Amino acid sequence: MPRKAPDTVNEHRITFGDFERREVKQVLDGIENQFKRIEFAQNAVAVAACGGAAALGFAAYSLYTFVAGELPEIKEKVGKGLNWFLFGDDDKFFFWDSPFADN
């Protein structure tokens, strides 16, 4: 069943004094500061992630350049080790660059 249209309009007002205004301002400032801290934390996480990715990339590149420079020597040592293990070649590859070797 439809309602009858109102014939009067009642207006209610709440007027804040200085004390109430200070309290509301304090609450709103606290909320604003909390949002600023959250935003700062999100930015800090993003910067840390980028820095971590850069450090990981640098470490990977450093490892790559080290291995690329040392790869021929590593191949030679592994080859000598396999020859000694599989075929019994007496090359003493383990001690040829050791400080304990009797050269």
C-alpha cells in the first residue's frame, strides 16, 4: 500500500562547539596519519623489492663473468679428473696447483 506524502519537513541540526571540533579534528588527523604511514610502508616495500632484484641481477652477472673467465680451467680439471677416475691415468691432477704438492 503506498504511503502518503509528508505535509511537513522537520530539520534537525547538531552544532559543535570548540571542544567537539577539536575532538573530530584529532580523529580525522589520526586517520590521515595512518594512511600516510601505510603509503610509506607500501613505497618502502616497492623500493626494497627493486633493490633486491638489482642486487640479485648483479650477483648473477658477477657469477656469470667469473665462471666465463674460469670455465676453461674448470673444464680441464674436470676432464683430468674423469680420465683419472675412468682410465686410471696417474696425472695427480688434484695436487698440481696445491701448496702441499711436491713439485
